[in-house]
Amino acid sequence: MSLKRMPVSRAATLFIISLVMLVLGIILVVSSFLLWVVFPLGFYPTRLLWIEIHKWSGLALTIVVLVHVLLHWKWLWAMTKKYAARMRSR
């Protein structure tokens, strides 16, 4: 039995990237809250674990947002030109 690889549509790719950004954003919010309220300053393993989770999820979110911007680059460029032209005509 052979597995055929189905092409992923652009819409599906953008949806998956948006879901990943949402999950990473939630992880950042939860880890921020825990580090700020639940585990204030100190040196103990649980706090160090949440610092690592916060740090790596922040890095992952940054990378995913950059991919998101790259996938929307044509739209961003077109909108920038549109608004720049509108500002010049005023």
C-alpha cells in the first residue's frame, strides 16, 4: 500500500500557522503569569523549568511570526504601497 502525499493548500498552511501562533501565545501568557505571580524571584527547579518554557516558546513564536510575515509579504507590500499612495495624494 503506497501513501500518496496530498498537496497542502495555502489556506490550510496559513490556518496551521495561525493555530501554532495561538498555542505559543497561550503558552507565553501562562508562563509569564506563573513566573510573575506563582513563582516570584528565587532559585528552585520549578521556576527554572518555567523560565526555559517561556524562553523557548518565545523564540518559537518569533520564528513562526516571521514565517507568517513572509507568507503574507505580497499582501503587506501591496497594502503599504496603497496607503503610501493615499498619503501622498492628500
